[in-house]
Amino acid sequence: MTRAFDVAVVGAGIVGLGAAYAAARRGRSVVVIDRSSEPQGASVRNFGHLCIGAQTGLARPLWLRLAEDAGFWLRESGTLVIARHDDEMSLLDAAARDGGIELLEASDVEARAGVRTGIAIGGALIRPDLQVDPRSTIAAVRRHVAGLGVEFRLRTSVGAVGTGRVETTRGPIDTGLVVVAVNHDIDQLLPDLAESAGVERCGLDMLRVGAGGAFLTAPLLTGWSLVRYGRFATLAEARAVRERLHHERPDLAAIDLNQMYTQLPDGSLIVGDTHVKGAGIPPFQPETAANLLLDEFTALFGGSPRVVERWQGVYASGPDEFLIDEPEPGVIVLAATTGIGMTTGLGLAETTLAPRLGADADIPLEGTPR
């Protein structure tokens, strides 16, 4: 266990894998340490929705190249947005002025989303967006980076990190660079940093239901999504949408709803999701939240969805989109702290580490995380 590596990555979720991928492509020796034997965290408990057109600092080419090299399912679907009120359409119109968003007629968005006829007044397509199946994707990325020479130390916990060294339950690891990518567990490994950065935990309830005849040509967002995603929520037009939704449906506001849907290759749909924040997240999922999710599904698509799975997700939440810190020389802490890790994780790792590892001219990036 005392073998030295150029880079040691703590955490085998999408951000940690992105760091390993960035280092391995540049010929560095890399070890990834994770306490679990299989992917179990936020990187597999999400929608598989890569909402590139509504975020900042992303690397779409990374996803496209990795999908080709690692052989996982990815579709360049874009993202549909259904508008059911004039203020939602006004918000979409304002966002579309910056490009990348195509406004749609009501009949078009209804046909593409498979929702009930007459429910939409319009909508939009966020063209750059992608979709993956998170459960198969993370496993495929792990296999691919292992094939690049990355070594994995699984079922291994990390007790401390410092300049040039990682202390694990299987012994110390010497390294040139440490990348800490443990998401919400930052409050366990580096509690002082988590507290100073205002990072806490966010728990969410999600469901997977049988298709029931529904067919989505792309992930589907609603007005409840628009007031959460940065590209829309920061616009002046978002205030009217938020105030109306909270006034009309205080029950949905109380569960901090993001009403959105993705359809997996097997035809089932992921339905979500609720949000609650705190230092610790109770493991108990109230059935009232699930009932609200299912009621909103029926209102949009019709029918009575059959639940095939339920789960609770947990991710790091903070005042900024990203936590990027260097608490000690050569110890880089990376986390997406607004629930956008699956979308931004690869780009966050790439753009943060590139100044230390050197540029990769084969993969041009669109921006740098804020």
C-alpha cells in the first residue's frame, strides 16, 4: 500500500472519476480510493440528465468522447421544457435570447413529451443537453479508467489527507497530488472546511415508474425546474413564476419540488424530486411526498403510474454552485454543491486540474466553473 502515485483521488463518484480520467489521459499514475465496493452515492441516484444548456462551466465534449471510449448509452436528446402558464413562457423567451434554446409551439412540446393534449401553452428545447443512464454509466466509466491504468482501492476508508499523503484503513498512500471528491461526506473528512464553506446535506425522494404508454423524446422540465436551474432562476422573469407556483401550490413548495422526468432505455421513467437540507438527513421517506409526485405525474401524463422503485438521494448543498478549495498545498477539494454534479462533474475536474496537469488539446472545453 505504500506505493507512490502521481495523483490520489478520494471518492469514486463522477467528480472523482473525472479527476482520474483527466490525470490518466495525461499519463499520470493514479489511484482512486473509495469506501464502497460498487457505485452507491449521488452519481447513481440521479436522473441521468446532463442539463448543459442551463448550467455554466461544462465540458460537453468530455461526455461525448467518454461515451464513445467507454461504450455507455448516451443520447444527444436536448431537454424539453413544458410551459403551462404565460409567465413560464415569458421566462423561456428571455432565456432563449442567449442562444441554445429553441422555443416550441404547444402542440409540438406535447407530442415530443407525450403529455396530455391541451395542457401546454408552449415550451422549449434546450438543444445542447444530453442524457445517460447513471447506473450503467458510472460502472462503465470505472471500467474505462481502470483500462487506462488507474488503480482502484475499494472497500477502503480514508481517515486523513495531507500534502503528499493519504491515510487509509489499509495503510498510507504517498502521492504528488491529492484530489478529495467525496461530495456530502466532506463534512466527515474535512468538517472544518465544510462548516466554513457553508456546506450541508440535501436529501431528496425519487421514484421509478413503469412507462404506462408514456414516451419522452428527451428529459422533461417544468416550471418548478425553471426556478431552480441557474440559467433561468437568475432572470428577472423567474420571480413571477416562483411567486405564482408557491401561492398556487404551497404543498409542492413545502417539499421543495423539482418536477422533472427522464425515460431510461428500458422504458421506465424516473420521477422527482423533493429536497430537504440539514446537517443530517433522516432516512425516513414520508409517503405524502411520494403521493404528491405521483399525483403530479398523473396530472401531466394521465393514467395511474406503477411504482417499481423508490430511493433517497443525498448530495452536498452549499451557497455556491461549486466548492473548489486547497486546504493544504497539493490537496484539492472538489464538489458540486447545488445538485448538478452529474452534469458538471467531468468539467469541474478537468478545468480545475488542467492548470496543474497540462492542457489536453484533444478535448476543447466551453468554460471554467465559477
